[in-house]
Amino acid sequence: MRPGLGLLALLAGAAVPAAAQAPALTITLQSETPRIQTTQLLADGKFTALMRSGFPLRLHYRLELWRERATWFDQFVREAAWDAVAHHDPLADEFVLIRTGGSVARYATAEALERALDIPYRVALAPKGAGKFYFLCRLEVTTLNDTDLEELTRWLKGDVSPAVSGRGSVGSALARGAQRIIVRIAGLPRLTLEARSDAVTREN
């Protein structure tokens, strides 16, 4: 299914489990190293229905390390960001998950994909020096079109996409812009989650 009026029917008819839990983002600390976990991202069925209809999902994570200060504002130290793309392969009837670095995994069901997304992700962003630190994480889940998927997949694998390098034609740029406008007008769901960790106190 391509972007258009049919999307409105798709969203209206998506099955929503009665007892579905809300998506959540959490940060746990293991020896001062953060572990990021998302849960129930596909619980309401809407993202799954969109993937089956040809609309991949982009998951963009941004983790920030902050130092608390008694006066003035807290101090930003550094950050780490990573992406994942999930989409449905209609020929194999499988869900595909591509992560930063180019790793690709396939799952037979949406439930299996959700379990993979639930696995905690360890980030090498530990605090250094003395002080009281904490982590902030933000996850943005957005819907892509076919061209976005192709370019983002190449970027995840380390290739520079035409959109970044400037090699894309004006016509293709206009087509991508029109597709994005239709996606927004259709009211496709977007999701933003945020989380803050417990504080870490270091003496030296």
C-alpha cells in the first residue's frame, strides 16, 4: 500500500489489544555503565500494521551524560546516538531489523521482533572524574517511506546517501518531499519516549 487515502482506513482499522501496555523507555546502571531498554513498542498493533503496509520504522536513540552542579545549570558532558530500522519483507513474510553498523536480523513474527527490540542495549558512556552524574535518553520512532528506507539503510552500513552527498536529483527530492507530506497528513503515528537514570556519585 502506498501513501494515500487508504492510510486513514488502515489506521482506523488497526487492531488494538484491550490490555496493551504503554511503550516505555528505561535506563539502568551496571557498574556506572548505562543499559537502555525499550518495552511494548509494538503492543498497540499500529506500527506492526504500518510495517506490513510498506512503511518502515526508524528508531533514533540519543543518550546524554550530565554532571549535576549545585549552582547554575547542570553541565552537559557528552552524548552517544544510534539508530535502528524495522520493516516487513512481504516476499519472505518476515520482519527485518537493521542496526547502526549494518547488522541485519530477521524475525518470523512481530512478537519476535518486539522481543528483540526489548533486549537492553549497553552503551559505553561511563562518567569520568569526580562529581554526581546522570543519564538522559530520548527515543524517537518515526515512519519512513521507501526512499527514506533505502537511504537510511545505506547510511547505517556506512555509505553516504545521495540526500547527504547532494547527488540526488531535484525530481527525486521533490518526490520524497511529497511523500513525507502525505505521510504527515495521513496522521501516521509517531512516538517520543524519554528517560532519566539514577544518579552516579564518583569520588575521583
